[in-house]
Amino acid sequence: MSLRRRLGPLLLLVVAAALVAGFLLLRGGEDDPFDDYCSEVADRREDVGAALSAGATTGLLRALPSFEALADRSPDDIRADWRLVIARITELEEALAAAGVDPSTYRVEAPPAGLADDDRKAIEAAAVRLGSPETATALARVEQQARDVCKTPLSL
């Protein structure tokens, strides 16, 4: 048997192995679209949990910077949910700031003395929107995404 006939199948095998190895390397080099987001979820989980332990409204306000960071890295399928959550928290934060009210001490049933009626109404309207079913659904979606895709709860 000639050398050419013996090396032919071996050469074919080497070329095929090189092609398979190249494909696997290229495929392995692709970024998982959820890697950055899941990494951010893991990094922010403790901060979010600590912030939310302060109570519903105050906790959401304290968690806002973490939520904004998560939204920046969120996958397309939940980006709108993050935008809604952030918009609602920001709206309440702005209403409280405009009224000069400390969120940790504000109580709907006993607003601070001297609070202007317009400020009270703006705070209450923002709080109602934040507590709406639409916002609750968006929060549930981002929490479910973290659990299902990242295998890490957001502590919401």
C-alpha cells in the first residue's frame, strides 16, 4: 500500500478533528446573553435583601440604585418590567423629595403636620401607582427571571 493511501484517511481525520475543535472553540467563545445579568443579580442580591428589610416603601427606595444596575444589564425580555419598576419607585422618591418628607417616617394615615395638600396627593398617587397590580406583576416577573435563569432569588 502506498504512503499516499495510508496518509489519506489520517489526513482526513486530522482535518475533521481540527474543524470540530475550531467550531467548539468558537461556540464556547460566544457570550451567554444572560451571563452579565446573572452576575449582576448575584452581586446585588445581598444589597437588595438588606434594603428591602427596611420595609416596603423605604426598602424599595433604598434598593433603587441596585435595581437601576440590574435594569442596565437586564435581558430584553424583562427590560420593560425593570423600567416600569424603576419609574414607579423614582416617581415616589421625587414626590417625597419635593414635599421635603423623610420616606422612613411618612405615614399615610398620619402625614407630617404642615404637609401641603398637593404634596400629600402627589405622594399618595405615586404610592398607589407603586403598589398597583401592574407594578406587582413587573416585580414578580423580574424575580421569576432571576430564579429561573440565574438560579438566584432577588430577595424581593
